[in-house]
Amino acid sequence: MSAGNERAARALKEILQKPGNHACADCGAADPEWGSCSLGVFICLGCSGIHRNIPDIGKVKSLSLSRWEDSEVEFMAENGNEAMKAKYEAVVPIYYYKPTYKDCQVLREQWIKAKYERKEFMDSGRKLTYEEGTRDGMLMKRGRDNGQFLSRRFVLMEREGTLKYFTKYDAKEPKAVIKVDSINASFQPEKIGNPNGLQITYLKDYSTRNIFLYHENSKEIVDWFNSIRAIQLHYLKVAFPGATDAELKPKLTRNFLKEGFMEKTGPRQTEGFKKRWFTLDHRRLMYFKDPLDAFAKGEVFLGHRDLGYSACPGLPPGTHCNGVWQHGITIVTPDRSFLFTCESESDQQDWLDHFNAVMSTTMTPQEYSMGALFKHKH
């Protein structure tokens, strides 16, 4: 390394110590190892690849491996993550989903493009596409019975608070009318098998229903996602007029806490253990025969531990475990126990950590009524 390069590396190391520079400017990942010398921000490897693909802003360099000009180092010192966030994220709407390093590529890519390429959040006068009150377009939807993806028309309306879909573009009657305030939307690229895969989950007659969608254009699918969140926020503000934005934001769409396969036995605990796909959506543990099933085969409500809910490793003595997997979990509820087995000890521990975290979280009034509803339903 030449003396100039060493000097630049030392200077960059010092600039990294400034507040805000220790985490990626775009996804928050710790210890960014790249810098955008066209924007003056420090970013992680994953986000640097997205920056590189945006023509006007794509000048990125490795902090340790690239050769930095003195003028570039000076530019990084003058700007930095906090100053650039103040500029490019000046007016991010409360409903807009700001992805983290844990989120999928499509969300991070569209966030970065919205900020720096389309400059959507720099001034408050701008009318954003997510706030138009209606969205109407074709999305690829997975058929419930045959698993084929077919083009369907979707219409989102703030005035009605609904998302409708139609089997034909000119169909008079919708195939389904979904209330926006009952929707959860989460990106599921691996499960759906498409980088732009979006899962919409909603309640229908007290049962959870899933539909699986994608659009070839990644901006289009992220626009749908944030438009749903914008309308949800509108309805939450009406429902909870005194609530702050910070209180309402967690009530918008959320990622599932955990998903994966476990084996389970039936209520008599003498039936064979069967492999099922489980989704933990806050207090609801749902299980499906297949990850892409439209309806859950069953649900377990996880209340607070003070109400008689608990989760522990292992199965009760004398349980006949005829499944393939050996790492047991017992969930106790006031009504009955549920027995599961996991493939590995680390998976068992991860599920237990999530169950215990949920059971030690204070319940909201809505969750109390949901728990009562579960008792009534099951």
C-alpha cells in the first residue's frame, strides 16, 4: 500500500467514527465497508451492489481495498450518513416501509432508488404515487388449487378501504373483497419462488387466508405494498384519533417472526407426528400442510405467561414420538398442550426464544379479545 493510500485509509477510518457513519446509510447494517464517493455515504456490501447499478449515483469504493483520491476522502468527511439522511430522507412518510439489512433485495433496492434516483423524500410538496387513494393493475396470483400463477386484476381503494381482485379484467363482480384493515402483506421471495413475491394474509370468517402474488417489475410490487400501508395508516388514524404516528406504525404490515417446518401430533397426543409448515405471526402460530396453502389447518393463540401460557423444551414423559425429528417443544395453553418436534437443536432453541419473547410481551386489549375469540372458535 502506498503512502497516499495508507493516509486515505487512516482518514476514512477516522471519518467512520463520526455519529451515524458506523451503520449502513441505507439498511442499518453494522460496520459498513464501502463508501459512495458520489453521495458521501458509508454503506454495506449488499447496498453497494444496488448503488453500483444506478447510473447517476453509482460511484462506490471499498474503504480498505480501493484507491481513494484526497478530494474523495474530503467529500466523505464533509458529508457522511447523518447529513445525507437529513437531505434525502427529509420527509419519508410514516407509512413508507424503511427496510433493514434483514429484508429482501427488492425492498432495499426500491428504497435506495426512491431516495437517491427518484428523490421522493427531499421536499414535502411532492405528491407520492402511494397516496393517490386508488391503485388498479394486473398482478400474477397463484391459483389456490393448481398452484399456477395467472394474471389477475387488483383494485385498491382508500374510499372503500378495500382490496378487490377480479379473475378477468372486465369482470363485473370481484372474486374477493378484502378489508384493508385486516391485511398483512410481507415479501416472501424464497417461498413464492420469485424475487418480487408478496404474500397477502387476511382474515376471512375468523380464518386466516393467504394469497401469493408477484409482478415482473420490482418498483410496481413495492408501490402496491406501500400503497396498502398508506391506506392502512389512513384507517388507523380514523380508528385511533388520539394515537401518535409512532404508536400507529407497528400496526401496519409486519414481517412474520419466524417460519419453518416442525412436526406436530394431534390433540390426543397418540396420533403420529406429521411434518407441517408453521408461521408465527405475533401471537398466532399457524400451521399449514404446505408453505403455499391458502388456508391454515389450525392456529394456536399464544397469550401472556401470567394467563397460563408457557413453552419449554422436550415432550411430556411417555410421549410416543414416532416422527423423524427428536428435538421436542411443549406449548402449554389454559385449554390444552401442543407438542412439536424440530429437526435440529438450534431450530428448537430459535422457536423457543420466539415463543417465550411473545409470551412475555404485555397483551393489548385487542389481543385479549382475540384470545377470547380463539377459545370460542376452537
